[in-house]
Amino acid sequence: MLHRRVLPLLLAALVMLPSLFLRLGGVSLPAPAMVGVAGLAILGASFLLLWACDAAQADISQALALAMVALMAVLPEYAVDMYFTWQAGKHPQGDYAHFAIANMTGANRLLIGVAWGLIALVFWLRYRREVIIGVDRRMELLFLALATGYAFFIPLKGTLDWYDGVVLLGIYGWYILQAGKRPTAAEEAHGPAELLLALPRTWRWLATLGLFLVAGLAILLNAQPFCEGLVATGRLLKIHEFLLVQWLAPIASEAPEFIVALVFAWRGRAGLALGSLLSAKLNQWTLLVGMIPGIYALAHGSLGHPMPMDHFQMHEILLTASQSLLAVVILASLRLSVTSAVLLFTLFVGQLIVPELIAVRPGLFVGLQPSQVHPVFSFFYLVAALALYLHNPLHMKRLGQGLKVGADGCCGGEPSGDELGLYSTDHCPQCPWRKVAARAVEKAP
């Protein structure tokens, strides 16, 4: 119905209005209230971006759509992180560099530790089946593995330099070039995006462009009050600012993507939902992280001074890389079971609450200090990844087939046994296994 398409659009626009009136009127609010108003504006703008991206893909080439959607999807998180990075370059002696790393690592770990697990849980509760992704997703997994492998060098050498950004952006650029060769598969639009697609071409372009401009402007205008409000709120409420920046900011900027993915999982399209979050992880781990050293150098006015980081920040990057490696090894099988989801969620919650428990009751965990918790959990992630790899190394070796995707107009998949039929919704139209897979789906319980 029409109201179901229009109402979400109006609500997203309405939640952005209070922050606009405050900015135009020069009204200043207490820090917690400012965080709420600016956060709601970023949330509403994120939904607008999501719908605009869905509509835009109908009118532009596959390669351009991939690049644009990837950039737009990460824009809310990018705006927050780049604000902290820019301020770090202008004020190297302050805490902004720590906040930039906190926001980046928190956003990455939330995607895997919480969002992926929720997709698996929702799908299992509704259909009693594990999530299966298409063989074409080996491309994202391959490039995520490359970025993750390089990320381990950052804590080993102890700096995040400009050339690290070049490497990560290069991996992202290579991915876009390869992904642009994939056959285009039309996706079903929902909600406001469906409303946009129903418009005549010229009006659709104007409406989509308008959404991009309004949402982008709202995000950029609210990045500064949201970021500074978070820091001030932490100090006011005596909550560690690092924790607010690391966890609350990514929740506000990534909630729309989480919600849409959960809706897809509930409707039985869990493979598509998990695939979109896999792409989001790849974008953040390459595009977002890769931009940090460049923005810092631009603000600082020099390439010769990398962003200042201590052992705590390096432990954060190591932990994030270790979690990413475990996620790659798990998804290399092209499936995410509830057991694997619980493992990811348990490790995520553990690294989050154990330091706080130790702070309250020292000596609770055999003399472990709070500063030692994240290296220990990094070790847990790496051990789990190694164990899963040794259990079936063939899954990781098959990631190399990700480069074949699109080379001959086919996904390059080689499904076998019980894998047949579970990829059909994500297969490329040219895949020779598609008809066989469809028949297997019909026979499945």
C-alpha cells in the first residue's frame, strides 16, 4: 500500500528536522540531549541513503553502482570517524586519535559479533535452517581475507601510516574492478525504494539525487555535534568516553543496515541479508580504515608523522583483525550456523565485559589485568580460526575461485552434495547449476 511506502520516508525526514532547527537557530543543548537529537538525525539520514542507493542501482552500471553504494553505505560511519581523525590531525596531543580508532574498531566488531549472529538466529528461529550464502560471495570473502591479512602488520609495526591506507584502498579498488564484471542481478525493491522506482525516469533521478543531497548534508552537519556530544556526555556521566565512541556511535550510524538485513532474514532471504553485511564489513575494513591515515596527514599537514597510537589502540586493531580472520574462516564454508554465530557473539561479549568485571573485582580471572584482556581474546579468535581451518582447509583454498566470478559471466561455483539448492537465490543467471539448484530447493523440506 502507498502509505507503507510513504510513511517511512516521512518519519526519516521528520527525525532530521529538530537538529536542523537547532543549528539554524543557534540553540545549544546539554550534551546528552545533543547526542540524542544529532543521533536521530544521522539515523534518519542513514535510512534515506539506504533507500536512495536501492533506487539508484536501477539506472547506473553495475561497477558504478557497487562503488557508489559502498561509499554511501559507509558515509554515516565515515563522517563520524573522519571528524575524529581530522581533529586528531589538528590536535595531535589530544584524545581524538584514540576516538578515531575506537569508532573504527567498534563498527567493524559490531558487524561480525552482533549483526551476523542476529541474522543467523532470526533465520533459525523462523525456518530452523542455517544461513547459506552464494558461491559468488567468495569474492567478498577473498578480498576481506586479503585486507585482514594486511591488517595484522599494523599492530606488528606499531603505526598506521599513509602507505597502509594506500594498500587498503588498493584492495578496495581491486575489489570494485572485479565486482564490476559480475552479471547484474535485479533485486526486488521494498518500501520507499519501490516508490522511487515507480516514478518516471527523470523524476526518479531528481528524487534520488535529492535524497542523497539531503541525507549527506544532514550527516555532515550532525557529525560534529554528535561526536563532541558523545565525548562530553561521557565526562558528564563519568562513563569512559572511549566506550561511548566505540559502541554507541556505530549503533546510530549502522542501525538502518542492521534493520533491513534482519527484515530480509525474517522474510527468508538470509543469504542476501548476510551477504549485504559481508559487503559492509569489507567496505569498512578497506575503505573506512584506508581513509584514516590520509585524512590525518591532510589535517596534520605532513605524511611524515603517522597518527599517534599507544599499545591499547594497537591491541584494539589486533583484536579486530583476529575477529575478522575467524569470520572469514567460518564463512569460507559459505554457511553460518547458529553454533558459529553463538561463538562469534560469545567472544564479542566476552571481550566487552571481562575488562569491566576485572576492574570491579581485581584478580577475578587468575590475575589477568584489564589491559591484557584484548590480547588474550585475540589469541582465542586465532586459535578458533586455526582449528576451523584445520578441520576443513579446502574451504579456504576455494576462496581463490572468487577471482573467477564474472570472468566468464558466471559465478564460478562448484556446489556439491547438500550445498545444491541453497544458493539458488543468489546465483548468477548464467550459472550452470541454477536449474539443478532450483529443483533441489523444491524437494527440500
